[in-house]
Amino acid sequence: MAETLEQVKRRFGRDAVILNTRTLTKGGMFGFGGKPYVEITAAGGISDLPAPLRRRTPTTRSGRGGRAEGAATPMSSHPASTVAQPSDVLLSEVGELRSLVGELVRETRRSQAANLPDELYETYQKLVENAVAEEIARQLVNGLRRELTEDQLRDPHTVRTRLARGMEPMLPTAGPIRPARATAPTIVALVGPTGVGKTTTIAKLAANLCLREHRRVGLITIDTYRIAAVDQLKTYARIIDVPLKVVMAPKDFESAVARMADREVILIDTAGRSQRDTCKIKELNEFFAVVRPDEVHLVLAGTCSETVLLETIQRFREVGVNRVIFTKLDETIGFGVMLACLEKAEAQLSYVTTGQDVPDDIQVGEGKALAHLILGRRSSRADDASSVRR
């Protein structure tokens, strides 16, 4: 390659531009035994190129030539820098594509909200960027427009305060798990797709109820598909000193609950079911037909897209979901997705989790704190969601 480039320099001078390079094989049979050689297509300078290529040819600065796929590359005194790297070209083009798509999305949103003043449009844009559905964002911003005066709309603090207040009713909360009856245990089941952290969350709930609230707690797992999940829950049960029953079939479910009649709260861990696996969800219904839980908490990962979350809610509604737990909020990109999910689920938010530590990293859901979180700012300590650790 170096020898060939030197020939180009001697032929066209140091202002030569490389149009194309490729490695070929000469001779041999069926590609074997041939002699490789390098073919370079070059021109004497940028001025010798057709107009389209001249426009796409980057200027040379400090002896280094920029590169663009399909464009000529100016010669350099360092032969190794003359060949464009495919990865660099690809990254550059992906960056340009992202920029164009982002601009198109912004223009589309601006046209849909053309009647909003600039200060409200910025608020609308921030809501959408934090994963609030566009329809909900427009609803919130239009509410501000009706409620506030022009002077108030120009005050960021007033806008944020009123916006948080408008979000609170859209974040209905259920409060913590509490025994509902004095003579029988309250039965609480956690359901949801695989990988959302049900087993870890149930261990956090059990530890806090038992160790910090001094409740009599029992654990039942019907997740016999994953041996590791059973072993994990057995370990937690041993550490916090609570009884654990493993149920293999719906017919054994009632007797397992009966053996824990002295407990105040029974927490039920279920196997992860894909929202698209109709048979597995039907099987879950068969368990719940034997013993109907007082509370069914649907566990959702905050890292999932709104489309996946809404599909999951739709499929799990048939098992009687009346609570929602959001996990992995420490990993999520946008908190606003909770608004659309709670509306779709027609259920109340019970807890949120923010990490893997047991019994920590779990909090009781509280609308005011979550509204401020969606707006990109934590509320004051007095407004924070109540931690189950306190």
C-alpha cells in the first residue's frame, strides 16, 4: 500500500486525492495461489473532481484530511491516514442521522403544539423528553394555560409547582401493605414478567414487615420453574426467620395457606410469565382461583419502553391486578412512563424500588415526590416518598 501511494504522489503530486482503494488478487485458480495487489483510483487535486465530489471532499487542516464515505480523500504526508476507517464513517453517519431524526421529531411536536407559547412549549418538551406520553403532556400543559395568568406562566417556579400539583391525581397511591383482618392473614401476591425483580422485591417487603414493623410474615412461592429463585427465597427466609412453603400445583395452594393461618401477612412469589404467554397466565389464574389474594401487585421494570409496559398491563389485568410496583428506577431513563401505566392499569402505585439491596432500596409510592421526580427534580426531604426503612 505504501509503495502504491508513493507512486500516486510521484504521478499526481502531493495535492492528489484518493477516490477509491481496493485489494485484488491476480492469477491463481478459484481464488487460491493468486498474487494480491492494491488498486488506487486517484486524481491530481480537488479542482479536477466533478462538482458533487468536490462538495463532499473535506478540507485539510494541520496536515490531516477529514473523511466521508463516497468522497475523495486528500493525500497526506502519512500514507496510513489516507484510507477512511469504516467504523469512523459509520459513527459519523449515525450521528448525522440521529441529529436529523431528532430535529424532525422536534418540528413535529412543535407543529402539534403550535398554539402553545414558547415558555409552555419548553415545559411540554421537557415532559415528553422524560417519557411522559405526548397526549398526557398536552393535557397537563393546557391545564396550566387555563389556570395561570401570563405573568405566572413566565415564572418557572410557579409553573413547576402547579404542574406537580396537576400530576398528583394521576399518580394514585395505595400506601404500604397492612394487615386487613385480625382473624386471618392478608394475602399479597406479586406477579409480572420475567426479569423485573419480583423475588428480590418480595424479600425486601418480607424483611421490612418482619424486622422493622414486627409483623408475623409467611412466604409462599409457586415459582418452581427456576430452582435458583426457590433457593434465593429460602436463603432470605432463613435470614429473616420466616416460614416458607413451596407449592408445586394449584391443589396444594389452599393447604399451604391454611398452614400459615397464624400469620398476619402472607407474601406469594410467582414465576415470571411473558405477557404474550397466554397458557402461563391461565395457569396463574388457576392458582388464584383456589385462594384469591387480597392484593395482586403487578411488578413492572421502569427500564422498559411504554409500549412493552402497556402490553404487559393489558395481559396481566385478567389476574385481578389492583396494585403496581415499579422496580429499577435507579436505571430508568424517563420516569414519566408511570403516568400512562397507572392510567392504563386502573390500579394504585404501592412501592418503587431503586436498587438490589435487601431490605433497603424500596420506598412506599407517594404522588408528590414522584411528580417532582418526573419533572426532573427531587422534592424537599419533607415531601419525599415515605421510606419503608423509617
